[in-house]
Amino acid sequence: MTELLYQTDSYLKEFDAIVSAAFPDEKAVALDRSAFYPGGGGQPNDVGKLAGLNVVKAKKVGNDVLHILDGDLPAVGTTVRGMIDWDRRYKLMRTHTAMHILCGTVFRDYGALVTGGDMEPLKGRMDFEFERLQKELVSVIEAAVNVEVQARRDVRVQILPREEAFQIPDLIRTKINLLPEEIQQVRTVELIGLDLQADGGTHVKNTSEVGFIRVVDYKSKGAANKRIYVEVQDS
């Protein structure tokens, strides 16, 4: 079982770990602990270095994070150093927090639930249960989310027992609850004063780190499903 270091410290760039298993057919190893985010919730997996080799992909398999490498696998039981591609990771952290700002603002102002989403470094899209979405409203949403960036809201991460977590009103902002029943510890991400959701990804510590959120496009994906595209800029 891999200890998920990124869950409690998104800013951890390097770490030491022990190789707990090797999978030659997949060119992958599992570690006793890892800071590599394995992807999920619309956020791509981390890449970087492990034992001097390129980590071309990280993925969750059961309770382990597998690190797919581009060279000869280190032996089971050896200690290795992992290094996150920090430039890419930090861009994804800014983007993921931006998506929560968008989600929290739209939910607060319009009560619209999320029906889907995806992101890559500094850009993403989110689908909402909107019946109508016009250019004028998109401009209002863009202004509102950037007010929340400038509000310098702290971002707080907690890991709670499932029963306690599900006592939080509106914890699940997606149309469908995607948390399997077997998950007994729920990680929550709170933009204090704006948004509180169950979430497994990496985030910045304060909304001021996000930068300017620009709404670059919007589309209708159905009678009650509207898509908003955003880009994150330095200013």
C-alpha cells in the first residue's frame, strides 16, 4: 500500500522511498510512499524522475501507485529518490484550484451542479447543469471568479472519516456521487468561505496563487448541460 504523500503536502517536490514491488511487463514499480499524483478527478498524472529514470506515467492500481519508467527497473527493496516535474505540477495545482473557484462561484450564485470536467496545465473545461448560458452571463461569471482569486482565500485540506465527511452539506458538487462505498476516509478541499468538496487532487495554498482566470469559450452540450472553458494566466 503506497502512502500518498501528495494528499497532505502538494508542495513536496522530492522524496525518498523504498521499491515495494516491480512489474517488468508494465515497466513499472510500486513504492512504499510517493508524491506522484496518479491522475483522477479530471487532473492528469504527474511525471518526473525516479532513481534517475523518467517517470512517464503514474497510475493508481488498487492501493498502490505504479510508476512507469523508461529504463531498467530498480530492484525491490532498494531506496530511490523521486523528483516531481515541479513546473508542470504547480501549473496543474493552480489550474485545479481555479476549477474549484469556478465550481464554487457557479454553485453559490446559480445552484448549478457539475456534470463533467477536465484539465491540463493552465487550461480546463467544466460542464454545468445550466439551461441557458449567454455571453453576458459568462462575463459576469469571469468577473466573479477573479474576485475570489483576489480575495486571497486560504485552501484547507482535511482527511475525514466517511460518516463525518458526508454530514457536510453539498460535499458532492457533481451530478453523480463518484465516491465508491469502500472509501472510508474522505479527503476534502476547502476554499475557506467559498467552496468545500470531496477531492483527491493537488491544490495551491491560497487562491491568490492561481492568477487571472479567463473564460475563453462556452458551448451548449445539451438542453441542460453547458460547458465553460477557462485558461489560467499569470496576470
